[in-house]
Amino acid sequence: MTNTKHRLIVVTLLSTTFLTGCVVWKSDYDKLQAQNQQLQQQVAAEQQQISRLQGAIKYTVNSDLLFAPGSWQMKPQGQKIIADFAKKLAPTQQNHLMVSGYTDNAPIGPALRQQGVTSNQELSQKRADAVKEYLVSQGVKPDLVAAQGFGDANPAAPNDTPQGRAQNRRVELSLVGSGS
């Protein structure tokens, strides 16, 4: 009986050791499985965000966020906004992107005139070109992006209030069909 009792103790110890090892291994496996599932959910969420972005017709950014008044040089805040857009669009870009610049109807000031800008149309074109160049620098395909300035044409709001003029100073990023 001592021999049988001894065998039973050894088998019990081995079984306990083996099962404990499996429990630790299984818990590690469960952790990895949970991490994997979380990563898959994050990737799926990002893909949905990219799909929504590609499915969007137009993304409008107020020019006051992108540029200093009377300038077409992008502010750091504006660069961040456009970089975030490019980061989502560039990896899966298939459609053409049109960058449209608009201004309010306020006359061009003396500082801009000294820089050779004589109309709102010229200012809006320079702003659209600046956004286009920055998009390309952030990975957007240069052959799939174009820029057009429209000046104070097609206002989004009446130009008779400061709020309306602010709404009219904008850049629109529009995804258009690949055949365009």
C-alpha cells in the first residue's frame, strides 16, 4: 500500500503541476486573445472612419483655423488639421480630391496688395494651392488632388455680418469620382 499511496501522491503532484502550468498558459493565451481582439476592433474602427471619410462628399474647414488673416501661409493649427485629414485619406485614396478655396467679400487690404494679391479670387487660389501642397507633403497622391480658388463666389452665408463673413472664409475638401 505504501507503494500505491506513493504513486497516488506522485500522480497527484504531477497532475497539479501540469494543470497549474496549463492554467498559467491559458491565462497568457486569454490575455493575448483579448489584446488581439482589441487590436482587431481598433483596426475595424479606423477602417470605418476611413470608409466614412472616403464616402464623404465634402469636408469644410474655416479658413480662420488654417490661415492668419490676410495670408495664405498655413498656421501650425491648420497644418495639424490638414495632416489629420491626410493621414486618414492617403493610405486608401482612390478618388480625386478637389481643394476649393473661398473668401468673404471684404476688399483686399494694402498688405496683400504689396505681396501682389489684388483680388479675393487670387487669395482663395493661393490658399487652395497651399492646402493642396500640404496634403501632398502628407502623403496624398499628387495626381489625385487639384486646387481651385473661387474668391467670394458661392457664399455659404450672407456677407453682412462678421459671423457670415467668417463662414464664407473656408476651404472645402471634396472627394469626387475616380473618373473626374
